[in-house]
Amino acid sequence: MYMLYCIRHGYAEHNNLFKTYGEKAYYMDECIDSKLLDEGIQQAVNLHNNELDTLSKCDVVFVSPLFRALQTAEILFTGLNTKIIVYDILKEYPNGLQKVNCRKNKSELVKRFSKFDFSNINEEDLSWNKDELETEEELDKRISYFKKNYLKSCIGKKICIIGHNSFLSKLLLNRFEEMEHCKIYEKLVM
């Protein structure tokens, strides 16, 4: 048994551009590995301030390597000595074609987020498919692999996952559902 605390990243550039351009925003060059907007930063600060007791109980944090998720993790765990491990497997769905889901190179991320453990990712984003969208079946396999190979080893722990709407909703609910930015979704897994 383990406790999952899942958190969708704060409000980011692509979320704002979606209001104007719809899904086209996800394919725009200006959305490559988008960053948090001021609103998203404030959401993360508020969550940190309001849920510090819960966050401080986390044994480990798994975070997507996309910039908006890394920024959110950095803000949420400021002042805490919690191990933060970065995994490509946590990237948003679909992990292909949509530029918003293509990460920066590892060396650039390590320089910016030096306290995080990037040992599990390659220099270049090898998981992102430039030729086609990831299918829902491929996402389900990714989630199954994550549960079997990463979560299973966390029996008895409290785990925080900071990531993205589609990945987290499928992980928690086995369906796509809109999740709020910077809100803790808890699930006890038996």
C-alpha cells in the first residue's frame, strides 16, 4: 500500500494560448516546453503555503521533465529536503507531434534545476515522437510500466507526482478528466 499525491502543474503559456488558438497552440513553436505564467507561479506558491504539512510528509517526488512541471515542483518543495526524481515516462499525453510536450535538453534542465535527480533521462528527448501522436493504448502501456517499475517499489511510502492533466487523470481514474492546476489529488493504492 502507498499514498499518491498527484498534482497538475501550474497554469502555463500553452494553457493561455489554448484560449485563443485551441489545440493549434500545442503545435506552435512558442509553446515548446512552455513555462509557467505568473498565475501558475502564484498557484504553486499558494499550494505550497496552504499544503506545506501534506507536502512535507512526502517521501519522494516524481516529476515530469517538462519545464512547467519542474517549475511547479521547485516552488512546491522549496525549503523541504525531499528527493525529487525526474522521469520522461511522466510526460504529458500525447508524447508526440505536439511541441508543448517536447522537453529541453537534459543539460539545460540540470543547469536550471540543479537540486533535482536527472539521472534517469537522456540528454535529448528520445521519448517524444516527431512523426506521430502517441496513441491512448501507448499511454496506457506507459502508465502500466510506470506503476509496475516505479510505484511498486514505493510500498509504504507517500509519493508525490507532479505532472500533467491527461497522464495524471488516466493514472488516477483510468479516464481523461479535467484536473485543476496546482491541486492535490490523493489516492491510497492497495
